[in-house]
Amino acid sequence: MDNDVIAEIKQRTPVEDVVGETVRLTRAGRNLKGLCPFHSEKTPSFVVYPKDGSYHCFGCGESGDIFAFLMKTEGLDFRASLEKLARKAGIELKPRNEQAAAEDRTRERLKEACAAAAAFYNNLYLNHPAAANARTYAEKRGLTPATIELFQIGFAPDSWDALGNYLLQRGYTSQELIDAGLVAERDEGGHYDRFRNRLLFPIRDHKGLIVGFGGRALGEGQTPKYLNSPQSPIFDKSSILYGFDLARSHIQRAGQAVIVEGYMDVVIAHQAGQSNVVGTIGTALTDRHAELLKRIARHIILCLDPDTAGDMAALKGSEVLQEHAEKIAIPIRGERGLINVERRSETEIRIMQLPPGKDPDELLLSEGGPQAWSRLRDEALPLIDHVITVVAARHDLKSAHGKSDAVAQISLFLRELGDPIQRAHYVQRVASVLHVPEEAVQEAVGRTSANRNTTGRDARRTSGPGTLPSGQSDLYTPIEPVSTPEEHLLSMVLKYPQTTWMASAPLSEDFTRLENRLIYEAVAALAVASDKTAPDAPAIRAAALESLDPALIPHFLRIASREEPELFRFVLPYELESRLLRLRQHNDRIWIQQCQLMMQEAQETGDADTIDKLKILWSRSLARFHHYDPKPSTVFRDSRD
């Protein structure tokens, strides 16, 4: 794309029009207000800024532009939100390339085949005499007609070619049916229906489009008990949560997601009114599941099998969720009064423990089941409590080696606790349970945190923050800064990708503009996976450019074309910290100004609740603002924005 299509879409599409399709907005001075779509509230704290094309919630902290709003409210990726907004703005997007366009058309065709198969199976379930056993089984499991319709549950007959012949007659090719995972290829040629004599659960992606199936065996001794669609161009079980398309809006409103195992558990949960429940599909929780959930839920509850295997699955799944949880930057005062930034998890993970021998669907269908479910959900243990119990049971606490391993494993979770009081509490508890000194636990937590940033810490140890050595400030000729502090920092990251793994590396949320954030995340992911002993910056930039959506390329090239000075290794961490702190101070300044304007407007309208809420936020932001003290840049003239 020759022009910046993202900027053109923003120019043509008022943010209030996009948000107004989901949120009922009312005028509040020069801005608009409404109830936040990302958390439950009774008093509006969600503000839309038409002039800036952005929104912010003063209750939960969510903010962004029109692209971010669609990505969060509808669970879309960037490309899908781009395409939807481009249609709305009347802008034609150029294909990413002919090969990609062809692949898109192929995937759409396969999804259409799956939708036709789901209608075929559902019709058989409802009307065909051969589905009598399937209907009996579904009734026995407690499924109602309304639930069958909502999830479009179907029946695969005990036939080798019923579905294949039906879809071939509708114009689909044999290869399309194979690629969609609906039929399997015979060694001698031809194909046969993959699902036979099974109760079928259509699996939908986050858009609600059918991409695969899960089939429960109906015959005596039939194996496997559950059969899923194979990996295909449209189906990847490691990236899909069953029921997510139906649960997404409920998860957003509640700010909470409950994860179970199995189709029936999800279906019965929704039938019982527990609409924020989703399920994994025959796999453990993956990083892609975590990325999907962290966009819309700050509270995640794992409800897995109550036996020992379930406990271990919960522990492994929680590790994935912790690793990919949203992190916030907390300024803390470090050595010599310098301000450091600590990354703390903003996502709360809890473990819901069911009664022994009870699966989720059995509990929900029992007398008083929905009420018991709600109680157990509300009583879900904090992740760290569950971790301590499980890890302690797995190790020999009578041996020094067993204690050491247990402390090391638990410290991985202790380091994520953002509240220092909570961390101190659990350090004491771990010491008591494992019979070790508190100092040893605290040291293990510190060692675990430090190990995550060895490269960055080594870089800092080489020079350390502070004034440059005598004469070094004359080595560089000052040049004009990039247009904004955010792009000023991103320009440096593109020139020196190794900054993404340094101890003072930026966080994704430091970049408030979505285009900058997506570019930073692409570069950071590739840089972390590269050879840290000899980072190849041009190769990382080229790979990042290749991985980005074409709509982001003009913006990437504009930032990358900015002149950046050649920095010595010992100067790099110093300059990174300077730019990062200046950006954070800039963002806080904007935030404080917005708070002041909102308070003035609230005073004019006599909105006491909003005034009280904003005063607290304004005071916290002002205190944080004064903590940041960016040092003068080593290479740029000092303009404090």
C-alpha cells in the first residue's frame, strides 16, 4: 500500500460512531460518556474523545482507538478489524499479495463446507430415525432442545459416505472436503466420512464461523471416545476455545472467564446460565489461548478435573496464563534513588475446586447445581494457594533437594504478585509449609526475577545509569527528534532490536497508538528469539516487516527511515532509559490533563461521583508523574515535550 490506509480509515470513521454501535453515549462537554463495555458498572466512567479519536475508561483503565475497540469487543485480530472498518469507511483494501488472497479464498471455501456439514448433521439429529440413539443420549446427558439449537449439535450416521456424497452434490470437491477435515483420504484413492455414529459438536472460531467438529462416540466400545477434526488450514485446536464465540460478550461484561475441559461441560454450563464458560479442545492451555483471553478478561478461573491429573493440568495451564498475562508498569525507587519499572501481572488467576468425583456438567445438573457452582466459583482459590498445595505434595520435603526444588518452582509464581503485602504474606506461608527460612524464599524469588533479564542486567552492569564518561557527549551530533515521544522510542527499537530484551525494555502498553504497539510486539518477539550474542538488526527488521499486516508497512517504513545515531554498547541502555522515561512522563501528562478537564466538566454538571473517582486517579497519576526523572538524552536536544 502506497498510502497510510490506517490513518485514512481513522480520518473517515469517527470514534463515536464505532463505539456508539455498542455503547449508549451521552454528551459530556466536548466528550461523550457511557457505561463501559469492558467491565460491569452502574455509573458511567467510559469516556470517548472525538477530537483524539480515542476512548478511555476511568474505571478499568481500558483505552485505545477504533481498531483496539473492535479487537476487544468483538475478539478480532488486527486484520479483521481493519477489513471491517475499511468497509465501513468505503475504502478498498489491496490484497496483501496474490498468494495470500488465494489462501483467504480457500479458507472461506472450507468454512462454507463446514457450515454445510453442520446443517446436514443437525438436520439428521432433529429428523432422521437413525438419530434416535443420539437423541436419547443427549436427553440422558440433560441437553434441552434450546441448547441443541444454540450449539447446533448434530448426528453423524454410521455411514462411510453420507456426508461426502451430500457435499459433492452441492458442488464441493473431494480435495476441499479432505482439506476441511470432513472426510479422510483412502490409501487406494477416494475418501470416506471422518465422523460416523457420533454426536457432533460444531466448533466455531472467535467470529462464530464453523471450522471443525468434535464427535462423541455413540456405539458400545467405539473408539476413540471423542474424535476431533484434524489440523487444517482453518482448524487449530491450540488456538480455539470451545464456546468462546457465545461467551465473549459475557466474559467482557463480567471481566471473568471460567475454563473447563470438554464440550459437554461448556454446553451444560451455558444451559445453566453460566455464560462466561469456555473449554479447551483436547489439549492443555496454550499461549494462544492466553492471548485470546487476556484481551477481554482480567479474572480467569480454571475449573478442571478434581483428581491429581487435573491439579497438574491446572498448574501447567496457570503457568501459561501467567506468562502471557497483561502486565502493568509500576514505578519503584531503586538504587541511588533512581526510578526503575517493575512488571506486574494485572490478570488474577484462581483455581476452582469441584467436589471429588463431580464433573462440571454433573454438578450443574444436580439439584441446586447452579447455586453450588456460583458458590464454588466465588470461593475459587488464588493461584498461589493452589500452587503451594500442589507443589508441596509433589516433593519430598524431608530432603534438602526436595525443598530446594519446591521453593524454585513456587518462586516462579511468587514473583508475579504485584502487591508487596501479598508477596510478603506468601513468602511467610511458603517458608512455614516447606520449613525453610523466609530469607531463603525471598532470595529465590529475587533470583528468579533476575534470571529473566540476564542480558539486560549485564548491559546495565557494563555502564549503569548515570552521567556519561567525560568527553562522550561530544561524540554525537544532535538531530531532530521523531514527531512524538512514542515514535522517538520506537525508532530506537527498530535501529537496535536488542533493546527489547534489556532490563529497562519498554512494555507493550507503553505504546498507546495501536500501530506502534503492533510493530513493537513484532520486533520484540523476533529479537527475543534471535542470537543475543550477536543480534542481526537488519534481519530482525526484515523479518518483522514480513510478518506485519500490509496496512502497517507504510508506518513501519516511515519510522524505520528516521535517522538514528550509531551508539556504543555502553551508551545504549542509558539512551533507552532516557527515552522510555520521557515517554511515560509524556503519557502521564496527557492523562493528568484529561483528568483535570473531566473534573472541570463534572463540577459544572454537579456530578459528585465522577469528581470523587477522578480525584483519586488524578492524585495517583500526579504522584507517579513526579517520580519519573528522565536524564538528558546523549544524542538529542532535550525537549521535555
